[in-house]
Amino acid sequence: MEKLTGKEEEVMELIWQLGQCAPKDVSSLYPEPQPSANAIAQVFQALEKKGYLTHEPKGRGFVYRPIVDKQAYGRGRLSSVINRFFSDSYMSVVSALVQEEKVTEAELLQYLADLKRKER
């Protein structure tokens, strides 16, 4: 997956919320002053070029829909962060989560028990 800019990611988040939409639909979700639909359409075109969106004609315009779902994008971003900041060590990430008290030992043990149950 090609990396998104901050603005592209922001717009993509709104597209995931809406599902099928047009640039004007996304523009209307912004607080005042709202970006123009044309400015959002340019972001849509970049997202389509990067393989995140597809479109089809509807009336005098187009309706767009995401090709990449939010979880798939999140997994890709997570892999990138782990590679960049944790030397591609997933155990270092787990260790950091435990140290920061974001994950408890009990949660880890429960996860392992669930994995073993699934293997059977």
C-alpha cells in the first residue's frame, strides 16, 4: 500500500465513515470554513491513483467507494511503525505495551488461552 499524506488520511477517514460518497459529501463534514468540493475532489483523485478508491458515474458526477478497508490500512500502518521504531520486533511492541500498562498480564494470558483453543 502506498503511503498517504496527512490530508489524504484525514479524507480517507471520512470516506470510511460514509462508505459510498462524492467529494461534496466529505466537504460537508468539515467544520467552517469547509474546504471546497473541488479541493476534496483533488484528494479523491490522488486516493484513486494510489489504489484506495474507485468510482462510477452517477448523474452528472461520480460516486466513490473505498477499495481498501480501514482495518487493512491500519494493519499496514502498524507494520510500518513496528518496522521503523521497534526494529521489526513485534515482541518489543508487546513489551512496550505491557510496560506502559496498556496491556495486562491477565489479558496476554487470556489471549494465549484463546489461541490454544482456536488451534484445537
